[in-house]
Amino acid sequence: MAIDVSTAGGALLITVLRALHIVFGLVWVGAALLMTVYIEPTAERAGADGKRVLRALYRGSSFPRLVPAAAIITTAAGLLLYEMLSYSAAISTASGLTITIGASVGLLAFLHGLFAVWRPASQLSGQLKAGETAESTLAGLEDKIRRNGRVSMWLALISLVLMAGARYIGPVLG
């Protein structure tokens, strides 16, 4: 897609896509970090009360939809921005290669999150709302979400660090 950034429309499109990519990327990674580093460990230490809080979060809030929505917006905006790069710019410079690697890790985080975290989170949310699910089923879904959530969080964090640092990699390595 050829966008002429010297025009007002092209510059506005790039600005909007970058803003969406950055803001929703921070929401995605921030929510994943918050859940993985603070909320889940604290709930685990709280025992049965913590489990009730986590289940209330999945049953009665929009949090389970926040992360996938932020990830979809981030990924879509990122793919559009990446499409605007030329192929040679994307791989011929240290900065471009770093963005390419970051984008690849980001896509991996998105796909892993979609299939290994968001799908079981949706199942957990639905079963909690239905109210009549065996404890072993709920515990299995919660373990799967917690385990895979850590993997997705690390992938998303690595992607964020690579993309945020890409412009500084070129001068260091170039």
C-alpha cells in the first residue's frame, strides 16, 4: 500500500495507526503484566477468597474482553503500518530487521493468546455465568489460562521492547 506521508491525509493515517498501535499495545501488554505479575499471584496467596475474586472478574466484568480487543486493534494497526514499509527497508537495516522480528513475535503473541488464553478464558467466563460447572473443570481452565497467559505476556512484552527500541538499534549496530 503506497501512502504518501507528505500529504495531510497520509500523515494523518500514519499518525492514527501509530497512536492505535502504541496505545492499545500498551493496554494489551499492561493488562497482561498486571494480571500475570500482580493479580494472579495475589489471588493465589489469598486462597479461596482470591479464587472467588478471579472468578468474579471473569464472570462479571469486561476484563476478559479487554485484552483480546486491545490485541486485535494493536495487531490490525501494526499489520497496516508494516504493510506501508518497503520490503527492503524492513530487512536491510538493523532497525527494520528489529521491527520485523518484533512484528513476528507480536503475531506469535497474538495467535498464542487467541488460541491458548482467550478461548479458555471465554469458556471459563461462559461456564461461570451458567453457574453449574464442576470445580475440576473450572480449575483446569484456570490453570490453562494462568500457564498460557504467562507465555503470551512474555511474547507480547518481548515484541513491545523490540518495536519500541527498533529506532535505537540502527545507530548502535549500524
